[in-house]
Amino acid sequence: MVITSISSERLRTVTVWTTALVALFACVCSLFWRMYLDTPILLYLAKQMVQQGAVPYRDFVEMNLPLTYGFFSGIVAVLGSSDLSVAVAQALVVALVSGGMAYALAGAGRECAGFGALMGVLRLYSGTWGFTLQRELLALIPVTILLGMGFRVCVIRLRHTLLAAFCLAALTLIKPQVTLYALPALVLMGLRLDGWRARLLNLLIVTGVYSAVLALCAAWLIRCGAWQGFCEVVQYWFLYGQMNFCYVFQTGPERMQGIMRGVAKMVFSPYLALAILSLGVGVRSGALSRRAAWAWCALLAISLVVPALSGQFWGYHRLPFFYLCVVSSGYLMTGPRWSVACAALVALLWCGFTVPRVIAEARSPAAVRLNHGVADFFAEYLKKHAEPGVRVQPIDWADGALHGMLLADARLATRFPYTFYFYHHVSHPLIQRFRATFMDELRKAPPDYLFEVTGAPKPTGLDTSAGFAAFDAWRAEQYRIVAQTAEARIWQWKAAQGRVKEVQAP
């Protein structure tokens, strides 16, 4: 074989450079992707924050946390709200994560750091639209910073402690569960301190700064009048978390069984096998200390626990698990010839997996392929038939309605950017309150249009409903269908004047 006929050093060099070229190719392909799923929702809401001064939880009901909205607002303010803006932001985030991970791995050698970080790039881009600017990806920025300090900084000073505290707060303000990823690095940093007094002082500083950052965020929400809305969103998380991968709301025992199955699929997967092999090679070669190896094991264990806490196992929930397992393959570069050959084989297989996926996403974007061009249908209709500033209410979840409004620069008619809330836990007081608020806002200021995605998922199972009788009756009385496809309908307010050009129903 070719692999056995060249030296280990030559094989390392060829493998790293080949992986780098494919990673660069994947990044270039991503510039031609289109945003999809959660990304256009967050970008639309961020645009309202930047241009209209909207405040999360007060002016719109959505489940993400303040730092996520802040990040997307930064994209809108600096880069804009186009598909290219998203692609550039994604590339910058991937570069930051990769740089942080390369620094963390650099103690095991340049080849280990380079190969591990580049394999992580391939995994992130091979996730295509499913991983694009997801919260789990954003969380990897502070996680890799913490890992860099935990693995590489020998003398912990005050600036490292303060940075660790800010990273910890950032994780909480992105998604509370991912805060757990900080623990191994924080423990490593604590163990490098001299004596229990220094460790206790370090813990007090981290806790104090962390609490102060969260308190400032809470004070901002109170000052903006968004605290009550935020508390409602927190309450809603516990309802939403009872849904499984198939949008079925389950009882406690059924949910627990589903969680165990999801965790088992991750445990008995090639990803974890690769990580175990790689870490074993790193320890045996001396490139990875036992203390650092235990930290890696803790990270992998946490990456199994975090999706279980949410009870859902969509691809992006497992992103840190995928990423950490693949990145750990860098330690294969530190071992004997057979482990370097394994690294080359892993790179070959992963390059072969990544290239067709990134090309396919550029040629046939998921926003068109999976959503049948719903977003474009809505946007083109508004551009043709409506004046600027038209008010629209999406009847959708994440399947194109808000994306179309983003493309056409339409205004959100109510506080609810999607209607998935209204169809589960229908007897719960919070959902009843959401429904009542929604109807009050619609009656006070009827939207010019309703954008309905007929194929949007509806929940099933415990305490769910396929319809919303009050809304359905009001819509039938006040609106008419003016355009439709097999996947979507556009409803126009019968009394619309001024901003809406009259269109005859087909």
C-alpha cells in the first residue's frame, strides 16, 4: 500500500495538508449556501432589534437567551442579513473555535494541533445547514478558550480567572445546559493553583464575576420591561422539553426511555470509538497527561449528558459530541506508524464524506430542496403585491415563513414569530395565556397577511391539539386566500387598504 511505503513524518505532513485543503474547499463552498431552519428566525429577530429597537421577551416570544440575540444582532449590524453574511459569520466562528482548539492541542505537537483542529472544521461544515450558527456552535468559542487555559496555562493569574468567569457566564447566556462543558477546564485550572487557599479564592472570584454578569443581564431585562416575558419563556422550556425527536409530547417514563435510547446511540457509535482510540494513543505516547486524559473523558461524558438534559437529540444538540470526538483524533498523530496510518485513513474517509455534502448544499440548498422554496414564494409575493412596511403573521414554526419575511423586509404583526406554542400543553395556563394574548393582538391590529406553511410540523401526543378553534374561526371570517402552493398559503385581510395592493383570489 501507498501508506506503508512512506515515512511517518511524510505521512503526517501529507495528511495535514490534504485535510487543510479540503477544509478550505468546504469553507469556500459554504459561501454559496442559503440559511435555513433556526438561522433565518434568529436573523430576522436580530434585525428587528437593530432596526426597530425591539427587545427580546418583551416584543417577541422566542426561546433563546440574550447572548444569542446579541451575537445575531452583531451580524446584522456589521455584516447585514444576507445569506453571504451568514456564511461569513459562520466562517469566522469556525475560525475562532478552530484556533482555540489548536491552541489547546498544541502541547501535544503541531501535527496533533493542526490535524485535530482541521478535522473539527470538516465535521462542522459536513453538518451543512444543520450546524450553521447553532447555539451549540457558538458555545464552542468559550469552551475552546477554557480548554486552552486548562491544558496550556501553567501559572494561573487573575486575568485567567476573570476570563474563565466571563466564558462561564457566556455559556449560560447562550444555553444553560452547555455550561457543564466548562467544568473540566475549570478543574484543571484549579489543580494548577498552589494550595487550597488559592483555589478557594479563585472559586470565589469566578463565582462572583459569573453572578455579577448574570445579575447585569437580569437588570437589563427588568429595565427594558422584559423580565416577565423572560420568566414565561423559562417556564415554557420545561414544556417544550417534553417533546421527542418526532414532535411527540410524552409522559415521564416514555420520555426517559427515549432519552436512554438517544444516549445509547451516541455511546455505541464510531465517534466514541475513535475518541477512545485516539486518547489511548495520546496517553501511551506521552503526548497526553493522565490528568488531561481524564479531562477529555469528562468532556465526552458531558457531551452525552447535555442532550439528555434537554431530552432531544437533533443533530445540532449532538454537535459538541461529534466535534470533540473528531477533534480528539489529532492525538493519533502522536503515536507510532500504525496510529498515523489510522489518522490518514480517518482523514481520507472524512474528506470523502464532506466534499459531496458541501457541494450538494451549494448546488441545491436545503431551503429550496427541503422547503420547496416556501421562503422565496412568500418573499416574491410580498415584493410584487405589497408596499414596504406590510405587517405579516407567520403560521409556521421554522419552515420558511419568517425567512420569507426576512427576504421581503416585512414587519412581524404580533409578539409571536411562530405558532408552534399553541398546539401542545393546550390545557396549561401558560399556553392558554399565550393563546389569549395572540388573539387579542390579532383583533386589535389585524395583519395585512397571514403566511401559512401547511407542511409545518404539528405536535402530537399528550395534551396536544391539531387546531386552534378561536384563531381558525377568526381567520375564516377576516381573511381570504390570495395565493397558494402545495406547501404554503397566503391569506390577505379582507379590509386591507393602503399598504396592500388588491389582488383577486385565484
